[in-house]
Amino acid sequence: MIEIYLLEHLRAFYECGTLSAAAEQLHIAQPSVSRSMQKLEDILEVTLFERQKNRIILNETGKLAAEYAKRILDEEEEMKAHIKAYDRSLHTLTIGSCAPGPLMELLPTATASLSGMTLSAAVDTEEKLLKGLWNSDYGMIVLAKPLPNEDFICKEYRSEQLMLSVPPFHPAASYKEITFADMDGQNFIMYAHVGFWEDVVREKMPHGKFFKQEELANSSDLPSFSSDITLRMIPSRRNNRINIPFSDPESRVTYYLIVLAKTEKLLRPLLRNL
């Protein structure tokens, strides 16, 4: 059996190129690295190095062994991280969402449904949410589309309507609804951490300018954005502002709650209450 420390020493030598540099990286004496290389050759029953005066270098077989060592060590680190994340998921629920709106209502319900568990939340991209769910970094994610896959439990949650938020004297304040094209080219205050909504408005209003100054959003006369969720959960967003729904199809989304099928039992009390 090849001990892990031998692979670590081989990887360090491969990356550093000399015994002295590898020893420095590993914080051990140079003779220890030299003995490890010799022991590894004995175990594998092959020659890994070309030995020259005052130095050794990897031969082609040694380079192949070093690549395997690196791969094995990377997989070991991945295994450790995955197991730790899974164990943490048994006591801690981290909910990831593609937008902040769903979390405003979901977190209080989760707190009430999962007594004894520590809760946290984050807004992230769809790619990172799915990867985090697989790796147990997230116990539940919220996406703006369903995920038909037998490895997942997917449940329709709720919808969100994007709105334009303007002061009462703004030219658009009298509109019952508005389109992205109507507002393209305008300046906007953009709240931070709005998830995929930022991509939507930037794509649909390519000539607009978006200023991320959340502290000014309530006091500025510039248009900003709200939604039916944020207006319900943060009533102050209504103060001195007129909120007009966008009529474009991209302005309304349906959210889906997604968990791994193998962890559904742990989250069943929460899923029942949604």
C-alpha cells in the first residue's frame, strides 16, 4: 500500500523540481524527501528518476507517477470536503437561490419547520447552485425553472413579478404597466445581490445605465426596481414610490424548490409546509 505522505512528497517534487525546494514546501528536511522517493520506487518496483551528480530528475515513468499522485491527492481532498459538507448538512441547512425574493419568505418558514437546525442562505448563479447542491454545500436551492431529473425532488414554489419603482413625479408614474423597451436608455439605481434579475434587465435594456448604490435607492429620484415579493416583505419600499409592473414575459418568473432525492427525508417537514 502506498502511504499518502509518499504521494504528497512526489507531488511536491514534481511541482518544485528539486529536492531542496520540495523539502522547503513540505517544511521537512531534504533527506526525508530523498528517502520517500527511494521508498516509492521500491514499492512500485520501477525507476522514477534519472540520477545525476548532485540532483535527480523525474523520468517519463516518474512523470506519469506524479500525475497519478496529484490526481489521487485531489480526489482525497474532494472526498474530505464532500463528507464534511454532507455531515454539516445533517445539522445545518444552507439554502441557495438565484434571486433574493424567494428567500424572504422561505427562511422564516424553514426556521419554523426545522427546529434544531442552523439556517443560512446565499444568492448565487444557477451553475454554482447546482454544483453546490451536488456537493452538499447547499441543502436546498431555488431556481427559476424546473429540474426534471430523478436525482432531484423539484417542487413549484411561487412566482415573482418585476416592477419599475419611480417617484410620483416621474413621467412613467401614471402608467399601469410598462415594457423594458419603454425604459431602455434610462439611468437606474440597482440594488446589490439581485441574482439573475440583473442579467435580465441588462439584457432587455442594453442602453440603460445601472448604478449599484443601494444606500441611495430609497432617496434617489432615479428609477429602481422592486417586485411583488419585496413590496410585501419590505413595506418601506413603497414610501414615496410608484411601483409599475413590467409587461414583458421575462419580467415574471416561477420559482422551484430543488433538493437531492437522497436528502428529501431530512427536509420533509419544510416541504410539507410550503
